[in-house]
Amino acid sequence: MKYRIAPLFCRPWTLNGMSPKLIESHYENNYGAALNRLNALTHELQTLDVATVPAEVISRLSREQTSLLNSTLLHELYFASLGGDGRAPLETIANAIARDFGSVQRWRREFIALGEGLAGDCGWVLLTYVPRDGRLINQSTSDHAQSIAGGIPILALDMYEHAYHIDFGANTTAYVAAFMRNIHWQAVEARYTDATSVPAPRRLEQPEFGDLPSITPEEVQELLDSGQRVQIIDTRPRHYSTRAQDIVDGAVWRDPERIDEWIGTLSKDEPVVTFCVYGFHIGCQSATALRKAGFDARYMAGGHYAWKAIKGRVKLFDEGVDE
């Protein structure tokens, strides 16, 4: 299993009172670091010889993996929560909040209080919908120790002492063995079937670009590592590139406003990948123009910062500029 970087959902330059620098650093250094550590830890767990490795080692690694997975899921939700005006919920969600909290104002005060209560501490405040109950609940969590965000468990083993002490005392080995002998696999399978009918979180949609094909940063990295010839074009706007310090290793920068001047330097025999800062308009517009001209072109989802967040190779920008 390899987890993939999610493109930045919000548009940093549109936020009120939050700078693009803040969002960029948060996305690259915090979310990206958690994702990369999660992949490393997941690989380590998958390659362990569970027959010989001590149980406490497996348990410690698994707990850290769960914490990292929660971190990546919650960071993706955080970025997807930004980008509106914040004044008032729309009718449907406002009615749901009023139903479950008494009023939107009461919910807001409670949510803020939970945030303030975490001052100097580590954790998250969440507005969570519980499918079983069909209601909303505010949640204050410490670190990333809560259950998987949005998870729908289909099998659970209670390891609290009250679940086994009367019959097994401190003999947890016997208790776990007994539990394994009593799993209702028909019910587990039924819950699995139900769980797979729940849709995944909505993906970023850009209807203005229709069915324009994209490529993930990981796929671009795989192309480069395999030695396959691909033309990678950095189309970050000039007003941004003049302040940039790095560029994807293997890419060249081209001014997106002068595409008619450099399009003739590209080969139609090799695929083209374009990208901009975050993976929104400019990279998509460049790919669209190239496809209309007959090129096999795609845009890189998430753009330059998604590439950096997966720790893709970069070099000094002045080495990559080739006008």
C-alpha cells in the first residue's frame, strides 16, 4: 500500500487573513511530512516477519501508523474546509446544526470554546456526522489518537480489561484466541459490503476544464525514474516564477503567456506534462492549449507544491529556466 498526495483543495491566494506562505508551509512541511513518514512506516510494517518480530514492536509501529494516517486524513479535511466567506452556513447544513445543537449560534460558541480549550495543547476540533445516529457532534481530540476520520468499523476487538477479566484474568493471550474463534464472518462480510457502498470523499472538481486528463506527482516521478522520455513544462506565471527558488528536476520553465512562441519547440512524439503552482488554472489552461494543438498533454494535479510535498527532486530555479 502506498498513500498518494492529495492536491491542495483550497486556493491560498483567496483566503482572508491567511497568507499563501502559511498554507504552502503547512501543506508541504506538515501534511507532506506526515504522508511520507506514513508511507515509510507502512512499508516497514509490510516487510516485517511477524513470526519473529516481538509483539510490542509491531504494536508500536501500528499505533504510529494509525496516528499518521489520521494526520493525513485530517489535514486533507482541514484544507478542504477553507475557501469560503465563513459568515453563515447554507440552509441544509444550518438546519442540521440547529437540530443537533439547538441553534447555529450555540454550535459556533461550543466549537470556538473547544478550539480555545486546546490552547497550548495538541489536537483537533471536529464537527462530525455519525452515520449510526444520523446526527452531528462536536469533537475535541488529543494529537492524532482518535479513530480513523470517517471510518466505518466492521470488526472490533475490545481490549479494555472489562472485556475479558472476569473469564480470563490477566491472560490476554487466551482471551484473544477465544475471540478469534468466535468471529461471525458472515456478519463481517455483510458489514464490508455495506461499507463499500459508502462513497469516497468528493474529489477536487474543476468543471471549467471538463475531462482534461491529469497525472499525479507520483506518476510523474515514476516516469522520470523509469527513464521514459517525457516533456515536463513548468508554467508557473512569471510574477510567481521570478520569486521562485526551485524547480522540478527534469522540468523546464516556460512563460504561459507566450505559449505560441515556445509550443513549436515541443515534440509530438513524446508526452507532455504541464504544471503551475498548485495545480489549478494555469497548468490546466496550458495542457488544454497543447492538446488542442495535437500534443499528448496532461496537467500535474497539485502542481509544484504537491511535487515538493512528496519530496520530489528539485533543483535551483535558475538552472531550470530555459526560455
